Amino acid sequence: MEECFERSCGYRRHGSTRQGSKTVKCLTLDLKGLLEDKAKRTNTTLHFPKHSKSQFLMANDVDMETQAFAKMKRLKLLQLDYVKLKGDFKDFPKRLRWLRWHGFCMQSFPVDFDINELVVLDMRNSKLKQVWKDTECLPNLKILNLNHSHSLLKTPSFSGLPSLEKLMLKDCINLVEVDQSIGELKMLTFLNLKDCTTLRKLPRTIGSLISLAELILSGCSRLDDVPRELHNMKSLKVLNLDETSICQTRLGLHWLLPKRSKELGFSWASLPCSLVKLSLESCKLSDDVMPNDLYNLASLKSLNLSRNPIHCLPESIKKITKLDELLLTSCTELQIIPKLPVLPNVFEFLTISPFKGYWAILPCFFSSTRCVIFGCEKLTEVEDLFKLGPIENFEEEEIRRLFNLDSISRNRLKLYSYLADSIMLATPQVLQECGITSTLVVGSEVPIVFKHRTNEHRISFSLPTPSHPDEKIHRFSLCIVFSLASDQILEFLPSVHIFNETKRIMQRYRSSFIGIPETNDNTMLWLIHWPVTDCEFEGGDLVSYMIVPVHLSIRKFDVTYESQHKVRYKYGFSHVSTGNEVTTRNMMMDLTKDLPSLESYGNVKVQLCNFIEESKVVASPQVLYDYGIITTFDPFPFDYIGHYHGHQAGKTEVSIC
């Protein structure tokens, strides 16, 4: 073993003495690595339990003398992983800039070890109980890593570390106190206290860390109090409070409460407005301790509320306009998500050919990389995205009239949510998502007569020429009776395509839920009501409908369409311009769009003459239904034959007689 060390560190024997090379600037000694190399050569299996004390026992087999380093005056970078040194350190190299000593076996740093010029000190997996006995002056130290030092009880004094930028204390499981002097670290940007399971509180001076950008407190399971002074940290960008106890007691909430209220809801006004990423996973957040307002988190981009027993999110989440990542994994009680400030990837664009036309936009829902709701098995509504509810609670007559609610409500069905990756057992449901309404029912009986039917995955036909030029297709209804062809239904998102082959337009609907028949022989009925706009589908267009993928066994695939005759009122009038010029123009008014716009006139009034009662009335713009004729009375400064009756000063009055 000694030969291994000699080859690794480069020191030479001179009789009975050993002296290292005076030119060495960097030296690496890794006992663990040496033992592993030897084991490979001898086919011996070594087991190094992670962060285990057995690692230190191995290092005790060989001791090195500190005197071996005495001549290495130019040594700046030194690695001594799991190496045990004997002797004093008064002649040890004094120009060290970087020292890594994993598995350091002493309880405190040697007093006579001159590390005044150190920039990086890495003491992971050490046996340190206190880093150094007195205040150590290390003016150049920027990084101090004490991770996995299980014996450490208290942090060192930081008074002599003015340049410290990163402090790592991860998994110091017996750490009970962070020294008050931490507030003096004006250059500190990163502080990691993850999994310090014994730590109960932080010093109030932590609020003085004016440069701190990232604070990690996750896994500090006994931490139930965070100083109110946290809001003074204007540079703080990342705050991780996963698996802490701050939300379980009122003691822990005092820093979040500007004042006590009768309600348990609290304000997060004390959080620094500079936060970009906030994580509160597994904090046992419930509805009564969820924040009522988030107005001060305007800079927040990422929010993690995973694994909390919340039922809904606060409406104020809409005010976080920069939010582009929302993590809600395994919020098993979550039912409703309000409208999000940013709905990532809600729509999907489809490009299918360079032919003339435009490409449809249809719901595809948010990407799992931006808004994660896996395991939210009770989630039934995301505002402006989808809403799932029992068919008996659905008010639309077009759905309710299709089924005998008393009979189908007894048939419970399995619904799989692709968004939440979970299965729920429920009565027949109605799903509304981005204007499309669909219904899932156990059975195979098609409730209405459809114009076209197949038992394949695809059906095509030409739309008939309408009897009236203003008659337009406004909705398709699709009925799909299917059973399982394989278990892959849970692996691929089913979608329905409508392809106008004449206009080269494709629309695709990806449902976020799908019914799961009990067995491969059982069937499920999927009814879809799909609205379309006027110009997308017209008489004579060849239209194809297709279900993808093919892991569904299609028993029936029915399609029908509905058209509506939009009333258009054509009339001519003379337009009075600012001069004496009088011109005539025709105006086509679509009453379904233009009539509601009459409300936009605000305080504008018109004068109406009633010939039957021989009376006059001044009112807002009106609509008259008379023998099937629809007339609008609005404030144009002329009558139906072009005579001017109004004025533009103040309100406009129009006499129609």
C-alpha cells in the first residue's frame, strides 16, 4: 500500500527520510480510488456504503506523515480523500489555494495548519464537530463545503470569511445551530442546508445576506420557524422549503402573516418580491393555510406545490403573469385549477401541405414539462381548458335529451386522465374542453340517428349543397362505440381528426380523458359535439374523419352534421357626409353578430314613434320583431329614406316616422 501512495504523490526516498518534490503544484491522493484500483487488479469486490463511517476505517490502515509535504513549498492544489496524516502541520505547505479532504477524521481543524490563502475548502464526509475552535481569518475563501459531516453540531464563526460566496451544509444531520455571524457574509450567494434534520430555526441575521440568490432548506423536517427578516433579501431568486414544517404550526407562519386574522388563510407579503423560483413540496399545505394573495410574487416563474393536500389553488395565481412552470405532482385532493396567467402549449398548430388555405388550431392542453399534474386523481377542472362533471349536472339540453339519465347514472365507468396519469371511477361524465363537448357512457346504443356510419377508423363523404346560400355547417357530431384492442390505451393519447380534403384543412381533437371498458368485450360510447366556423366547411367539400391511434377496436363510427340559416338583413340608405355630397351604399348586417353590438352605444338614445299608440319614446337602440321582419333602430343621423333628423351635439336623436 505504501508503494501505491509513493507512486501517487510523487515523493522520493532519501535513505531513511522522505522528501516531496519542490516543484509539485498539484497533488491528488484518493485512498478510496486506490483501494478500488487494487480491487480490480486482484478481482476483489469492495463495498463503499454512501456516506458510511466504514470509509474512514479503511483509511486508518495506512498513516502518512505530515513531514512528507514539508518541501512542497509551491503546492497549491491538494486532494487528500480519506487519508489520515500524523504529525504537526507547522511545516505544511502554506500557499494552498484549493484543499479537498473528504473523510477528514479529526474533530476540528488543526490549529497549526496555515490555510490563510485558501479559496476553496471541501471537507465533505468529515468527522468535524466544530470546524475550528476560534475565529479563523480566511480573507480569500470563497467556497466552504461541509456536506455530509454527520458529527457537526454548530457552524463555525463566519466573521473572518468576508469573501465567502458559497456555503454548503447539506445532510449535516446533527447540526442544531447556525452562527449569528452568518449575517456578515455580504458576498454569500448560495446557502444549502438541505436535510439538516435537527435544525429547528435560523438566526434573524440571515436577513442581512444582501447578495444571497439561492436558499435551500428542503428536508429540514424540524424547521418550523423562518425569520420575518427574510423579506429583506432583495437578491433572493430561489427559495426551497420542501418537506419543512413551517406551514404546520402558527409559529412557523408568523413570518408570513402581516397581521393575525380570524381566518387561517395567510398572506405571503413577507416573501421577497425578487423570488423567481419557490418550492413548497410536501409541506402539508392545506386549503386553510394556502395563501389568499400572491400579488407580491410578480417575478415568480416557477412554483412547486406538489404532494400537498390542497383542494384548489388561489384565484390570485392569475396575478403571477410571469409564471411558466407550475408543479402539482400527486396533489391527490386537488379538484380545480383557476385560469393560469400563461397556458403553455394549450393550442397545437398543424401544417399538412403548402396548398392555399389556413391551418386550424385546436386544444392539445399544456405540456407536462410546463405544468405537471401527474397523480392529481381528483382534478376535474382547469379554467379555460377543461371541465369534467357528471352528466346529470350538465345543463345543456342537447346532451341531457340524448340519454335516460336514471338508467345510465347507475353504470359507473373507469376514466383515465392523460394529464394526471390516473384512473378514476365515476358515473357517466360530460367533458368540455376549448369549445368541444364530449360524453362518455358505458354501452353501445347510439342515442340519435346519424347520417353516416362505418365500423372502421375512417369515414369520408361530401357535404351536400345547402338549400340556401346563407346556410352553413356549424357543428359536427361524432359517435364512437369502441372496445379495447390492447392495453396500449394508457400509453397513447387518442385523437380524432377532421380533414377537409377540398380546402386542405385539418383539425385534431385530443381528449384529455378516455373511458376504459371493463374487459375487451365490453364497449364504451363516446359522443363528441364539435363546433366549426362558417368558412371551414361548406357544401360540396369532401371531408374525412379518422380516429388515431388504432389500439381502439371500433365497433361503430357515426358522423352527422348540423347547419343553421343565419338571418341577414339587407338594406340601402343614403349616407350624409360632412359636405353636401350624398352617396348611396348597401350594408349587409349579420344579426347574430351585429345585434349584440347595439349595447356598445352606451348613453346614445333614439326617438321612436309608435303609430298604433300615437306616442313617442326616447330609448337606447332597439330591435323590432314585426310579422317576421326584424328591424333595428340605431342612432344614424338619417331615417329609412335618407332624411336627416338628428344632430351631433350632445346626444344624437333620430325620429323614425
